[in-house]
Amino acid sequence: MPINRLLSEGKIKPEEVERLNRAFTFALRSLSLVDRDDPLCEIVARKVIEINAKGTHDPKEIAKMAAKEFGAPK
């Protein structure tokens, strides 16, 4: 899973990893992405991490914001 690889590169607390994994999963569902090996999934993972770093910490809100960046309907 692309997000786990990206998160392992930084110093992220276990509870944060769980939250970001949920946000990532929600975002993929919103975008109808099923194949986690799709290169687009890594881009979504980076966006989820970026949104979290800017201060949004609710997984559903992170997913909503990330999906919106990729043109998903509200």
C-alpha cells in the first residue's frame, strides 16, 4: 500500500498512521480506485499526508479534501 511506504519514511506516531490509513481508504473509495498498485494511488497518498500536515486531522474530512483535489464530486 503506497501510504504505508510513505509513512514509514517519516516519524509518524502509530495512532496517526491509523488515522491516515483510514483517510487514504476513504479517499480511494471516493475516487473509485480499487487497484492499490495504480500510480495514482501514490499521488492520492501524498495528498492525504499533505492535507494532514496542514492541520486537518479528521479522516473523512482529509479524504473529502483529497478527493476534491482530483475532481471527485462533493
